[in-house]
Amino acid sequence: MYGLINAAIEAMVLAKFGKEAWDSIKANAEAMMDDVDIIPAFTTSVVYPDAMTYALVTSAASALSVEGEVVLELYGAYLMHFMVENGHEKILSVLGSNLVEFLNNLDFLHAHLQKSYTDAKFPFFRVSEDEDTGELKLHYHSSRVGLWPIVKGLVEETAKEMFKTPVVLKPVGGAFKNADDGESAVFLIEAKVEEGQPGGAEAEQEKFKLGGRTNSIESLNRLGDLQIDSNALLEPWPWHFVVDENLRLCSVGSATRRRYPHLAASASNSPFDRVCDMEIVRPKLDALSFDTLAKHTKVPFVAKLNGDGLILRGQWHAIVPSIISRPSSKKCLVFLCAPDVVDMDSLTKNGLTLADLAVHDSRRELVLAHEQRNTEIELIRKLEAQEIEIKAQAAEIKRQSEITDRLVASLLPQKVADTLKTGEAVQPEELDSVTIFSSDIVGFDRICSHCEPDDLVRMLNEMYTVIDQIAKDFGMHKLETRDGEYMCVAGLGPGYDAEHSKAAAVFAHAVKLAVAGSVKIPSRAQASLLNSKRLSSAHKEGYVELRIGLHTGACVAAVVGTLVPRYSLFGNTVSVARKIQMNGKDGRVHLSQEFVDELDTRRVKEGAATFDVLERGQVQINGAGEEALAVTTYWLGQLLPGLEGKYSEENVDAVISGAKKEKAGYDNVRTGLFSALAGWARAGVQAGATTLSRRIKSVTAPHHKGGKEGTEGGGQCPFHEAGDTTGGLPGAL
């Protein structure tokens, strides 16, 4: 079927049920078809497999939990509106002044559309009136089966919207005839009468009577005394065939005689279709007879002359037999027609000239104007293709924009990102209270000294992937990662600003468990750690161990730089958080007094035990350029049952599990990546990798004063200047 049909189905689902329903229907339809992987965007002038349309209908019926006939009837009702919205309103409005005329002229509409949709298989329609009861019946035939509910929905909606006369279509006999070449059906057209409507059913039914418009043979016989010369009547129709009750030829037009001389001298008693070697293309006739033709005087006829393939289009009419050369016949019919030519190419192809067309025949103008029409149709097709391409490009731009937004959101807080996207400068912001999370890898210097660069990068990426995933779940904003250190802040994201200490505590607990149970130390470095004087339980199993510190306080936030803008925090809070972390112990979460005070305030407000906090005692913390200070610090123990919702133990377990799955996905990607890098290195860059390894080893080897690895204070940052005993991080990250 043409894309116009499928596009109408898509438009109906989108209008009535929304995009989510259409996406689901489309996906299910794709699964039903073996030879189609993806249903494309529909172009109205492109032919698509019938199976695709049937699959869409079946999928829609399943998704909406209704019968397929209901979907087709809904589609039929929507089709009228779709045609109006797509520029066919004018042609629909001129098909007739009432419903009967409209239905009788549907075949004329199809004949018009056939010019643009040359491969379309349009259905046939005809309206008849019972001479005794006056009942109106709609006769329908289609080469496709199962689509009859569309007719019911289309006719009922058209009658209501265009002619303001609601009707009901009832299948005659309640059954449909599936012919060898398709499906036939007969519907009884009845007026739909609302309760209390003036005039009742009879008054409404009168609106649909043919009312003398049948132009029947009996009515014409009243003109039996009319004497008109046959040449005078039929000469303006150079293409015509007159037949009597036995379907024998009585007369043919002048152009017909010129093209087929044998017909003028024919005295055969055989039916005209055999004499002319004619095939009826439209409409679908059960049997060719005089009565059958007389019942189809209101529908367009298409006949093909098999001798030379000429196609004739026209209409049958009842005529007075006295004007024809066979006065013994009581009844006659004439087929007034013309060659089916639309442009100069088809005229030439059939061996015709403009002189072969009647002077009054509009095909003369059509042939000359069709060249311009062909250009317009081709332009429309190109525009449709461009529209689909533009939509695809817009979808890709939107996808890329979403990727960019996610990337920016991972680098900057949302409100800062929104400000930068508008082109405005981000003003420094004073933050009264935030919580800083700082962590480093236990034994990182020794690990660096005993593994290759690619192994080190692999380990760090695994760890950062796990921590990043958990950070997203608890509203933490990542500040910096460097040399195995990870620093982030709580209190910037919406929904977390009022409970940042709680979020940071649960986050730290989850990170400690997730990393210690999923991130492996490179095998080359594990042996070195096993020889260490102080070995943690995680190291024994070959996993990374973290040392974590949490501190709460005020700071200033600002975006610095223009080439690569960075969101940085400034103030003593940042330095203290780093020092709290460095003075912690392996596998423990070290807490400052300020953090515990904030946590206690939150805990008192909530009135429930939430965290197990253990006092450590006083610890010497070096100030930046100041003497060491003795401060009271704490350890974070287990989470208590008072935590609920996103902070509950069940949710924390789920978050940890999700982070490990994210890390597993990264493992699959990085396997191929590092295999490629390894091949590249073996191809000629091994020397570069070796040099890089030596540089890492040289800068990570313990060499600072007071930086003895394995002590409670841990190794110093390998990028500090020699002699720096503060162990502190610069105030700006």
C-alpha cells in the first residue's frame, strides 16, 4: 500500500493515543514481520508491503485491547479528517451535494488519485435504490480482504461531518463475500435518528433517496416520440458504443470506426465485449449483462481493448431506442467514453492526436497542462523526501544535544550549566554549608610502581565508573580526580541542599563497600602489596581499598577558565576535607567535628537513629602554613534502621549492585579498547609506553619528608614539592 495509508494510521494513533502508544505499536509490528527490521518514516508516494499495514493494524488492536475491526473502523472515521488536513478538502467537497452523490462519485475521486498513485488498488463503490422499499444500499468491492470496517467508519463519519446527516451502515445478511480476487460487501444505509428528533426516521431517510436522479431507462422511455438523428446526437462523442438488450453492437463513434474499421461492418450476434475484445477494468462486475450495466450508470467505467491495449474511460447511459438504427430493440445503452490519456507521451504512445479527442473533451487541456503537473508532483516527492531527511537530522541533533547536556551536567551543576548555555557569566556564589567528600587509594604509590600504564588506567577507570554511578544516585557533584584521589561535594543538587550531610554519609558508606568488592588491583602490583607490613582485608583478596574523609563547612563556588571552564570550590573547607581524608585509616570513613554536628542536627530533626558514629579522639591536623592543631574526629559505622527511602539499606544495596553492573559494562567496552591499544603498542610504540611507565614510577615513588608509606598518615601526594610537609591540597580544586 502507498505510504499515504500508513501515514494516516500513524497520524490517527498519535492524535488519539499519543507518541508512546505509536512507538509501542510500531515496535510490535516490526517484531511481527520477518523481512522488515525497522519500519521507516512514511513517504506518501512510496509503495510499502501490504503486510506492513496489516501488521500495524494487528499491533494496534493488541496494544489497545480491542478487535482489529474496531481499529479499522476508527481508522476509517479518521481517514476523512486526514484527507482534509492533507489538502484534499476541495475535491471532497465537490463530489456531491448529498451522501448518495458523494458515494457514487468516489470512483471518480479514485480515478483522479490513480494519476498520482499509479500502482494503487482502489476499492469500488456503487449506491443502488430498491424500487419497492426505497432502501439505499452501498455495494463495495476490494482486491484486499478484511478491510470492510474502514468503509463503515469512513461513510458514517463523512455523513456526519460533511452532510450533517448521521447514518448507520449495516451489513446486508451480516456476511461478506470473499471473492477469488478480493472481498465484496453490501451495506444498508439507514438514517441515524436521535431520540425526540422531529420527523423521526422516515423524514431522515428521505434525505438519502435518489429522488429521480437515477435517470433510469423507464423514465427516458417517456420521450419515446422524440425523433433525433443519431448522427446529430452521437457525433459529438467520437468514442462511443451503443448496445441493445442482448449486448449486441448497434453503433460506434467516428473515432472508434477509424481505429477499428471491422466494428463498423460488424453484424455479429456475439456480445459487444467479445466483438471488441474488451475487458472491463472498473468497476468489479459479478457478470456482464444488460441489467448489470444499467445498474452502474452512476459510476465511472474503465475498459481495456486487448487488441492494442488502449484504455477507455467513460460512463454508461440509457438512451431512447428510436434514435438508433435498431428500432426493434426496446432498450439500449450507450458507453460514452474517451481514451485514457493524460499527457503528450501517453497520447503518442497510443498512436493518437488531439484530433482524436472531442472538442469539448477537457482531456485536450489536460494533455497540454500535464507536463507542468508532472513537474509539480516530482517537486512534492522531493520535498517529502527532504522533510523526512530533515526530521531525521533534527532527531539526530536532538540526540546529540541530549548527549551534550548530559556531559555538561556531569561537569557542572545544573543551574550553572543552564546559565552558561544562555551565554551569561556565572557569578561567584557563597555556599553557607556543603559537605566535601575526599578519598584516595591505599597503597597507590606502590601500585603505580609495580604495574604498567594501561593496567593503572584500567583500574582507575573501573573505580571512577563505580563511584560516578553511585554519585549520580545521591546527588553528589564530582569536582576532581587525580592520582587515585576522588573529590566531590554534596549540597549543590536540587533536593539535597537541605540534607547534604546525610547524603554524603550514605554515599561514602556505599562507595567504601562497592569499591572494596569490585575493583581489582592489577595482578603485577598485588604481589608487592602482599609483602607490605600492613595489609588490609581487601588487599588480601586483591581489591582496591579506599581511605575516605568527610567535612562540612562554607566555601565559595565559581566557574574559572574559558577554554575548558571548570567549576571550582575555594576556601578552607576544601583543604580541611583533604586533611581529614589523609589522616584517616584504611577502609574507614573519617569524619570532622563540623560534619558530625551537621549530621546530629539533621538526626535530631528527624527524631530517629540513622548513623552509627564512633568518636576517634583528638588528631593532629596540619594547617596551611600554621602549626598542627588537635581536633576531635569520628569514624562512620554502620547505617541504622532509622534511614528510610533513598537512604535505606535496601536502596543502598540496590545502588551498589547497579554501580557494579555499570562497571561490568565498562569492562566489556574496555577489553576491545585495550586490545587495540596493545596491538598498536606492539606495532612500534613500546618505547613510548616504557618511557611513560618510568615517569609515573618516578613521580609516585615515596620521597617526601614525613611521607612514609604504610603509616596512619599515608603517602603524600606525588605532585607536591619536596619539603612540603603540610600534606594539604591547594584551596582551589
